[in-house]
Amino acid sequence: MVDTSVSLAGVRLDNPVIPASGTFGFGYEFAEIYDINCLGSISIKGTTREPRFGNPTPRIAECASGLLNSVGLQNPGIDRVIAEELPKLRKCFKKPIIANISGFSLDEYVECCERMDKEEQVEILEVNISCPNVHGGGMSFGTCPESAAEVTRAVKAVTKKPVFIKLTPNVTDICAVARACEDAGADGISMINTLLGMRLDLRRRKPLLANVTGGLSGPAVFPVALRMVYQVYEAVSIPIIGMGGVSSAENVLEMMLAGASAVQIGAMNLVEPYACRDIAKQLPAVMEKYGITDLKSITGGAHNG
């Protein structure tokens, strides 16, 4: 018998498999096709203070081994998320919930995190300073250590629950940003968000996406995400939620060996709706195949040699 349980800043999860924010809605939609309680947790759709329609269409473009998206943080706003979406999810999901918070100003991050911190359904706050698909917010806070630290300090001042800062890979030195977040009080790091990319329509000779650029996700980015998790694990002492192109139970183990304490799965949910369920189901057998009895014991294991 293997032990698949993990811990994130004191929050226990039955397994490390977490659908990534923006790829799983608010969770209850997937409960219509399978029992989502097989998952370790769920990172709900990114929430802002005001409702957002998102970017103009088209905002999805396929590419080899992945896809580009420029959805632009479409969500109903924090009032409706608290009043409607979280109660719907709690009816069908009895495990810890991760609330993903996005913003366009320091005040917005603070207000949304302070309000979400009071919700009993929420166990962890994931603060997204890394969205590449919006202007005047999102990634602009995560591209330099000083801005990342400023958001972290402000949010930690109004919250009691663990705060994980979600980092962008679109920087020169992601370790410097991660260290700044840790020094400012972050309880953990989520990484990585999507890589900035684009596609062109040869007939129109124009960008495929209305937003011109979008975030690349899917298997193509896995080696980059793995490398960054590996590097940041050596730079900080707080837990990491690893993500970026994860598509199998074997990928989960790789992420954990690189330094992740849990793993989020994003683009695969859009390709195969049962992806998270299947990966969680396959994980014990893959652990046995590689002689792993306790999943917690392998975090950072690739650094021991």
C-alpha cells in the first residue's frame, strides 16, 4: 500500500493532483461527469473584484504539443464567486479548495484576498501575479522582485490562510522573484504560468489571436516548467506547487522529484476532461513501479545526487 498524501503549508491533501485555475471552471461543472472527490484539491477559476468578460475572440489557438490562450481572466467577479460559485462547489466537493486571485491594482489584490480569506471552503489563497493575457495588471506585478514582494506583503497583512504566489516564467531570473516573495512572507510558490507566444494566420497574414499574443500551455512547456521548479526549489525553503504541461502520473513524479510538493494539471483538462481523474487513479501503480511508498518523501529527491 502506498501513501499518496501530501502537505501544502500545513494543509493535508489525499493526493497531489490539482486541476489548475482557468482549466476546470469552478469545479462543479466536472462533477457532472465524474466524482471530483478523487482529486487532492481544486484551484478555482481566477477571480477579480469586478466581473470580467475577458478578451475578444478568437482567444484560443492550437499549436504543436500545446495551445495558446488569451482568455483574459473571464470570471463573474468576487461577489458572485462567494455567493454562488463556492457554495455550488462545496455541495459536490468535500476537500480543500484553492482560491485563485487576480488583480489590476494592489488594492484589488488586498480586497479580494481579505474577503476570500473569510470563506470556510477555502484553505489556500493562490495569488496570480503572472497572467500574460491582460493589460495593466496580472504579469506586470510578477516580472520584478520588488513588485512581487509588494503584493505578497500587502496580501499577507490581511490574511490568515496560507498564501501561494503564482509566478510567471516570462522573466530573466525566476529565482530572484521567488526569493523576494518568500522574504515578504509567502507561504508557498505556484509555478509556472504560461509562456508568452503567438501564431499567425497565413491567409489573413495577421495574428490568430485577437489579443495578438497568448499564453502557451500543454506538453510543450513541461521541460521548461520542470527546470524552473528545480531551480526555485534550491532558492527557497517554502513549498512549491508545480505546473506546466503535466500530462501523466509520471510527470507528477518528475515534478515532485524536481521540488514540487503538489502538482497542478491545466491544458490536459481541455483536451481530455477525465485527465485529472485518470492521473490520480494511475498514481499509486506508477509509484509502485518506481519503488515509491510515501509520496511526501520524494519532494526534491532529484537534488540529493
